[in-house]
Amino acid sequence: MSYLNQAIIAQGIVNGLTVIIKEGLNTKSDLELRIEVPATHELFNAFNKGEYIYERREDLYFAVDERTGQVHYYAYSAPGTGFGGAKINVTMLDGSTETLIGPWSSRCGVINRVGFTPSKEVSIESVYSMASAMTINAINELIAPLGYVCVPEKNSSRWDKGFDIVSLEDAYNSLVSVDDYITSRGTRIHSGMS
């Protein structure tokens, strides 16, 4: 079985979601995660329109939907042309609202580097097919029943490069555990999928 010429490595139903681990599109050994959310799932609306409260560090805005573990992030220092110059209102941790004019998206590696909750890009199929991201803890809740775990990249000397999906057996040979990563970064933990 394959998807876009990517062989499916593992697949199953976890918490009512179809969870698919597949070969990477460009590098087959860089496994990717696809999550399919049926319209009847209790979190269907949450996956399509999350509840996000943002925190700012440097020029980065980051938020986690605690129900799903999905994360959103923007890079913004001044009005720009990202998202076609759209005005995006974000609710901050202190309850205030900030309007970002033309922010840019970022990527998990950058977000992880500044110490936000560790996260990784995923593909979510629901009303739309979308590139998204989830916390490592939420990802691990979904892939552990399939015999996989998300760990810091083994061959990386920098934390901002991200996380790999590996079999539980291979995880024992990983250089650094997720717990060691979190402890070393002093990051706050969001479990998601609660």
C-alpha cells in the first residue's frame, strides 16, 4: 500500500483517528506522519478550528490546542506580505489580542530552537488536507500503539533540526531521549490529546 509513491510503514486506528506512518517523500528513511480525522470524531471541529492562546519569544508566536496537541506558529517582527498581507488576530497568554499584519509561517525546527514545546510537522486529513504540526507528546500518544516513537534526530548536533519517527526498538539506540531533551531545554510541556 502506498500514498504518493510513499510506502506505508504502519497504519492503525488510535483514539478513533486513522494514523499512518509512511516513507518520506524525498528521503525514504525520514518517516512522515499522516492523521485522518473522520467527520464523526468528537475532535473533528477542534482539528479544523483549534483554540489557540499564543506566547511570544523573539519574533516568534507559538500556541498549542490542548485538546488535539496541534500547534500553530508565526514569524512576525513588523507588517509584511506573508499570507497575502492578511491581518491575523491572536490571543496572547495575558488575555490581550495582537494583530499580526502579513506574518510568515515558520517551521518546527525554529520553534524548537527557541524553547517552545517540542513539536514536529504532520499531515492532517479532515475537511481539508493540510500541513500542520503537533507536540511530540501528542504524536507519541498516536504512534506508540503502532510500535513507533518520535525522538530527537539521532545524527543532529543542533536541537533546531527536529525529531525523527523511529520504531520503538530503534528508539533504544537513540542518543537522547525526549525527556532528556525537554529537561535540557527547560521547555514547558503540553501533552495535547487530553
